[in-house]
Amino acid sequence: MSDVSLIEVIGYFGSFFIAFAMTFSSIIRLRWFSLIGTILFTTYGFGIGAYPVGIVNAFIMITNIVFLVKQYTKKELFRTLEIRNDNNYLLDFVHFHKEDIAKFYPDFSVKNSKDHLSFLILRNMQVAGIFIGRLLDGNKLCVELDYVIPEYRDYKLGKYVYSADQPIFKEKNIKSLISGSYSPKNDAYLKKIGFEKTIEDGNTVYLKHF
């Protein structure tokens, strides 16, 4: 059996990245993996003299680059809209996404009480997610649900929601946020957007101060 050449390895990896890109529901991640795949496949196509393959993938590579540049440079509108915990839209939203929510918050359920703060997270006036927290003493808010649908998971919404200028938090005079360690995926997300891991009463929690 002859050894596999470097250009063949590049072709295999290119095929893998392009195929793997199709598994993402996030358009941003899909485009990034597609970009890597088309760079490799363009190299492969020209490397073996298959110019139609190289040209087509070079074109797709350019469209991926243009799309990503637009995504990272365009101005977007972010808003939060406070709603009641018994709002029918909120309840239907949580029910519809319950399986995906369970990946991040396995034991979550909506609790209808006056000490809860709930709001929709809007991106370009489209509902991209929902936030639910419980008000604690000392101007503190316990995060019980911070869920964004897969299409919008690029951390932009998280950075907006947890910014010091978040209107709802300022209006409620919230000075700090606390979140439990609900799942490894959620823990990684909290670290990414500026929460600090600590121990309180023997439990792992994540804190963020304004």
C-alpha cells in the first residue's frame, strides 16, 4: 500500500471540515468551519491540478470571509424586555426549547413568584433568548436561566446582558450576580463572559460584580 501524500491529507481534512460544518445550527460556527474546509480544499484542488475544484472552493472561501467580516463589523440592536414569569409567550418558549435548555440547566423549571425577574433578550428586534433570575438581599440576583437559541450563540448577547450598562439591572439597582454550577457547558459560558468561580457554603458558584 502506497503512502498517502501530503496533498491527499489536506484533501481529507478539507472534506472533514466542510462536512462537519453542516452539523452546526449556529451560522457563525458553520461559516468558520466551512471557511477552514474551503481553504484546505482550494489548496487540494489546485495542488492536484483539478482547477474547477480549486476555483469553486476559492469562491466559497471568499463568500465565507465576506459573510464573517460583515457579521463581526455590522452594528446590531440589542434590547431586553421585561416580562412577567407567568407570561404565556415565556412559558411556551421554555416548553418548546426544554430539551435544549436541559443540556445547560438540567433541573430548571419556571417558578411563578414575585421575587423573580424575567426578560426577553432581543437581537435586531427578534427574540433570541430568555433570562430568569431570583432577586436576593443585598442588591444581588441569582441567575436561574440564561438561554439563547442556537442560531445566536456567539457570546454577543451574553456580553450585552451582563454589561455594567444593562438597563434592567441598573433600574433594579442590581450590583452583583450569582449563578450555580448547573452544567459543564454553562460553566464554560459563564467563565467566557466574566464570571468568577468561587465556593459559597461548600457549593461551587460563579459571581460577577458591577
